[in-house]
Amino acid sequence: MQLERLCLDLRRRTPWEALDLGLVVLRHWHRPVYRAWFATMVPFALIVFLLLWQWPAVAAISVWWFKPLFDRILLKVYAEASFGRAPSTREIWRSLPGLIRNSGLLMGLTLGRFSLARSFHLPIAQLEGQRGRAAAARRRALDSKTRGCAVWLTYLCAHFSAFLQISLILSIELFRPREIEPLFDWAALFHGESDAWLLVLSDLAYLAGETLIEPFYVAAGFTLYLNRRNELEGWDIELGFRRLSRRIEAESEGREETPRKAALMMACLFFAGLFWFQAPREVFADQPPASVAETGEAERAIREVLADPVFGREIQDWTWRYRDSESESPSDDSGALELLKTFAEWMAKAIRSLSFVAAAVLTAGLIVLLYRYRERWLIRSPAVRSVPETLFGLDVRPDSLPADLVSAARRHLEAGEYAAALSLLYRGALVSLIHRAYVDFRPGDTEGNCLDRIRGRIDAAGERYFAELLLAWKLAAYAHAAPPVPQLADLCDRWSDHFAD
């Protein structure tokens, strides 16, 4: 392989970086890639859709099944473009018989069709020409640390293609006028019960999605393959050595072409030799001087130091100290201490992590509780509150109530108008809660929501009375069955204890 001609920058990359390089490769060579795609895959798919228009599902499956053939065409474009020359459309058509015979297409359309690392394994069969056991051994060598990324590539590209197909169908529905009935019945579409032309339209949407995704899928698999081979075979190192050797050769040729530099160097060496011979001879000793150990100076110096009263004494120290971890003969106790220290560090990290998780959960719970019960602690100023005039179909203006509400409710009760009496009591309670307790009811609140909003805003006895009043009101308003008269009279008697102004 002529690595010098390779147009890609070979360096050590992670597998995910190699997949990103596939997008750069597609963007750089998109013209020859899409020329080959529109010259082969798109006509084939349109012909299949035309011939099998009565069976759109069979047509879509057929196009999907033969994708490995067109993947080989895309790989041929990428491989030749990587070495400086992309094939033309005519060359693509001429190479089709060879790609069908010599690229492992039969394996790609049978057992290899279900491989989740197809784009990563494709160069082994097409570019290296490996077959049988040799190909299996080659795949095992390349799959280490890389197959997972290739599988994720297949998984993501398949889902992106499906998303694009559904998005195109939804875009048609988006621009449909409201006066026209929906074109697509999704349940019928997925069960194959829609009209034939709608199924053909979904097949065309599938072709559009594959047109956008499949070239990137092949490019990412090819760059992942190149990155793995560069990691195993050291292509970047080889190219570095080749560039270094070429530079050295160029420098040697330059030295041959400049004899003046060589003559100047020889002259410098000649004069340096003359200066060396003219140096004083006394500087150079015939024999090396005796060492410090041979003269005994070191021994005398040690004795003088030990004779000093500061250094010349022994001190016994019985305090505990940690042994050096790099000592040559560590004891068993030090190993146990190291194990205990490691366990303690692990426990500290675990407790710290759990404390962070607990703090996050408590914070989230506190936020949820504050939001859920915000009506209890968030009391708006009367100047900024928006006081409603009607709630749940009831007039809650203070002016709409009689001056003596309890007496008016008793009169309705004596006249047998139980619903009217409960309506007065209920409206009076709402008005008191809105203007005295500053409870903000909402138009869509139910009776249960009303009970939730007043909790904590009035006393417990008032909450119990309001619950009884709500129950009686629901029976009278919805079930048309009022409670017994003594119970209604008791509600009238106790109303002033909780809501009278």
C-alpha cells in the first residue's frame, strides 16, 4: 500500500473520533459519492418500486436486502478518492461485474446481511480480498476494542433513517390544509392496509432517508477500519519515518552540492588540531590523581564529625512511626494497614457519593413540595391579586350576598329551598376565603381542589366545617338529594363561627 498517497491525516484517534472522521470524509467527497449513488442505487430502487408497485412492502424489503451491493460501490469511491483520484460514473458502471464477483457479495447478501458491523467488516472482503478462515481471523483481530462502536454505528444509522422517513411523511401532513382529511392512517399504514399509492409514497420516503444516511454509514465504517489498522500496524509511525528519511536524503544531497561548506569544515578541524598541539603540556597529568578514599581524607573527616558532642552520641527513640512504603522488606502489618486504608478510602468515597445523591433528591423533593403547596405559603398582596367575580358558575362578589346571610339561608330552608340555602352558605364561605384568607381559587378547581387550597390557611375546625358544607352542596347540586333538615340547620347555625365578618 502506497501510504504516501493517502489523503487522510493518519494519527492515533479513539473509535468515536474515527466515526466523526467519516462525516468529514463524506463532506469532502460528497460529489463523487452522490454521483455514484444516484447513478446506481436510486435507479435500481425506482425500477423495483415501479415493477412491484402492487406490493410496496415487498419492494421496500427487496431494496433493503440489496443495499450491501451499493455499499460496495460507495466503498470503492471512498477507497480510490483516499488515494487522490475518485472514480467517474462510467468507471463505476464498468467495475460493477468485478464488484459482484470479487467483493464477497454472496456472503454479504446471506449470512453477512445480519451482521451489525457490516460497514466495518466490508473493507476486509472488498479491499483486502480475505475469504473463509483468513477473513474470520482478520475480523477477530480488528474487532478487539472496536466492534462495539461499529455495532452502535449500525444501530444509530438505522434509527436515523427511520426517523427521516417518518419526518418526511409528517411534513406532508403538516402542510395539509385542515379542510382536507388526513392522508395517512398510521395504524393502517403499519398494518399494510392503506392505499397502494400511500405505501409507494412511504417507500419513496424510505429511499430519501437512505440517501442521506447510507453514504455516511459506509464512510464511518471505512474510517473506523483505517483507524484500527493504523493502530495495529503503526501506519502513522511508518509515514513519519519515511518523511524523516526523505528529509535526511535531501539534506545529504544538499551537502554534496555545496563543496565549499565541506572545505570550510576541514579547515576548521585543521586549525583546531594545531591549537591542541600547541597547548601547555603541564596541564595533562601522566597518571590520574589518587582518590579521596585512598588518601584517607574521608575517614579523617568522619572521625572529626563523630568527635563532636552533638553528633557523637546515641539516642533511643521508642515512638511509633510509619514505615517507608518503598522499603525493601515490608512487614505483614503494613500490608494490613494498606488494605484497611484502601477500604476506608472506598467507604469515604461511597458515603460522599451517597450524600451527594441524597442532597440532590432532597433538593428536588423540596422544590416539588414548594411548588405543589405554593398556595399555602405564597400569599399575594391585595394590591396585586386578581380577585375573580365568578367561580364555578357562582357569583362571588361581596355585594351579591345579603347583609344577613345566615338569616337569608334559614328563610330558604323554611321554604323548602334547600339548594338555595346551601348555595348562599357556599358562596359566603368562598367570599370569606378569597377576601379574608387570601385563597386564590381557579376557575377549573373541583371541590377536592378547594379543600386542598384552604389547608393551612384557616383553622382545623373551619376546614372540617367547609368539608361538611362541600359534601352537602355536592349532594344538593349534583345528586339533587339534600341532607336532612336538622343537618342543614346545624350548618346554618355554625357558619357564623368560621366565616362571619
